[in-house]
Amino acid sequence: MPSRASFAMDSWDADLHIHSPYSIAVSKTLNLDTMVHTARKKGLRVIGTGDITQPDWRAYIEANLVRDGESFVYDGVHFVLQVEIEDNKSVHHVVLLPSFAAVTQLAAILRPKSKNIDAQWGGRPHVDVPPAELVEAVASTGGLIGPAHGFTPFKSIFRQGRFSTLHECFEGAEKDVSFLELGLSADTNIADQMSCLADVTFVSNSDAHSQGPQSLGREFNRFEIDGPTFDEIADALWRKNKRRVSLNVGLDPRLGKYYVMFCKTCRRRVITKVKGDAGVSTNVSSEEGKKSLPFWQHAISDQFITYSFTDAAARRQFLEAVEKKKVVCPACTGKTKGKINLGVSERIEIIADQPAATHPPHRPPYLDIIPLVEMIRAVKGVKSASAASVIKIYDQLIANLGPEFHILADLPIDAIKRENSSIGTVIDAFRNHQITFVPGGGGTFGNISLPEFE
């Protein structure tokens, strides 16, 4: 009988991190039917179940998924049992499980350490165990675990003031960490600036809170596997038996909600520029800070604070002051003034130990994309990518041209322009790296600027 490694591989696009209506701030219309509907538009063949330890959602999922050999399927789309769990260091983890028996086993292990694992809104349970113990619990069930949205400023392993290496977090258990999820504001170029991640497989998932195309499938992974089973996906994440992740696809990090610095109180985004003039405005939080730190020039608008620096060294000193929470927002008014917080792009500057171009041999390409709904939103000049006018055009394009990723990456521009000239022009500019970005931060997504359509 031939070994598993001898079978011909197939490509399976998969989004392995979503949520359910039993997590806070999730669409109440998210269900298997609506998830599958969007998965088809995106071209996804595998998606996570989301929130599988929550009893009501688990019962719904278990009652509706059908066994297809060694995998789970619903209406032609395959599913992996999945949940996001928060440990006692406020680090979030994506957990993939091989069976409903494993879900039951993991819930039983964690229940004595959790107040909300069985609660109505316990889709993303908090457990009072350290990261290493959570890894051990998941491994005992045969499951897979990796840090979720690894660089975002909230609830992530590498956030400001938390950990700087895998070992600091997992204290030896990192050998059983199967992957690292990059998050919407990071990509491979950002994460590979950390040498401790050189042997780790990166995944790019949507962390979807709704079933719409602006959420589900906005990031995904291409697996080279023999089929959509848990064991095949596990082998790909561990890079065993010639299984692998061959492509990561995700938002251009500048579109993520936490790419640049921000004020935690007023949520203005913070942009830094290096120029020739020393500033005259101080923004440190204490008399001691005012004595030890230089003066920085800044300009304030409704959404942004822009700092200017004489040189790169001055900018670096500013980032280090932000890292130590010494910089007060100059835009906040009243008694409560916020602190400036690092975004993903600045946090990696603090903890990086090698250049961005230092990729290990096993690292697949990362394709930074602009979602089709964001392109349509920009062309239409509306504020929301979920607006009815945007979704109408999106559905027409999908119906006439095929799945979204095919349109963005593969379809000839002339074919797109015949269907919609404006969208074809934008996709052409995207493919040729000619798009201007307004970076996201402070919980606000970035967007693209298209003056010719404004």
C-alpha cells in the first residue's frame, strides 16, 4: 500500500478562524448556510466552524455537519472544528480539533478553569491557565494550537508590553505550537523579522465576525494536501509528508485596524515622518519625561496625529518612549488624556532582530490583497464596504466572472473591464502596486485612496 506522502497533492483554500453568534459582536445571521454562501463567492473549500466549545453552537454544528470519509462537510464545503481561546495572560489562541469527542475532552479539561466556557456568550472562552498549560491541554486531545492575530495591540502574544519571543510565552511548550496566525495588520514580511519564528508555519485567517464578503475569507491559506481532513491539515501545518501551506493570502497590512500607532482614548491614528526641522511641542506624560525626552512637532486632524522628526534616531527614541507608555496624546481634551499605543508596524520595529527580507526556505509567498468590496466601496465613494450598493456590484461580478480571488489575481484585466471598466482599472492598479493607502489604526480599518473616482 502506498504511503500518504506518495499521493498526488491538491490545492485547498481554507479560512480556519471565524466566530459564531455566541461570541460578542458577531452577526446573528451567521450560520452554516450564510457561511457556505460566502465561501463559494470567495472560492474557499474549507472553513473553520468557529466557537466549537460553546454548547449551543456545538450542538447546531454537530447536528448539521455530515461525515465525508474523515472530514466534515455541509452543502459541499468542508469544515474544521475550531475555537479561539484566551489564556490567563490575555493571549488569544486558535485551536483546531480532530473530532467532537476531542471537543468534549478539551471542554472537560478546561471547564474547572473557566467561568464562561458554557455561557451563552462563551464562544471565545477565557481560561485561567498559562499559555504552556493550554498548549498541553490541547495537545492531549490531539488538537492543534497557535497564537491568534499574533501582533495586534490587544489580546495577542507580541502586543506592546507582553512577550518578545515564543519561549517567553510558552516556556518550553513552543515545540507543540503548530502555527502562528498573522492577523489582519501583519504579513510574512513583518513576522519574519523575528528569528524565533523561523521554524513556525504562518497562517492567515479572517477572524470573521460576520458572514459577509467584507469579513469571511478576507484572509485565507492555500493548503497542498490530499484532502480536507484534520490529519492532512495537521501534516501541512507541521510540514510533514510533503504537505504544506503553499500560499498565504491576506489584507495588505495597511488596511488592518491596528497597523499604525493610535491613542487608546480618542482613537486618532498616529503617523510618523522624518524631516529636517526639530519640533516645538512636547507630548510626554511626566515632568521626568519632559526632562529626558526631546520635543516633537506634531499636527492634529480629526482622525490623525502626525509627528515629524529630525532624523531616524529621533523617531526611534519616540517609539521607545511610546513602548514605555510615556507619551500622552496631544489631541485629547479634558481631564482624561490617552496614551499613545504602538501599532503592529511600530511594535515589530521594537522587537525585531533581523531584516524583513530574511525568510526561511520553507516560507511560502504572501499575497497582500485589497478585498474586492473595498475596491467597489472606493469607486462608489461610500463609507461602508457592506453597503447594499457595494454588495450588489460585488454579487454581479462574482456571478459573471467567478470567485473573488480569481478576479483579483488571475482573470485578464480586459475581461474584468468588459464587465466593469472602473473596477478593472482599480484591479490593474492593484496588480501593478499603484494604489495609495490610508493606513488603519486604533480599531479603524485602513482604506485605499482613488482620487480619479472621487
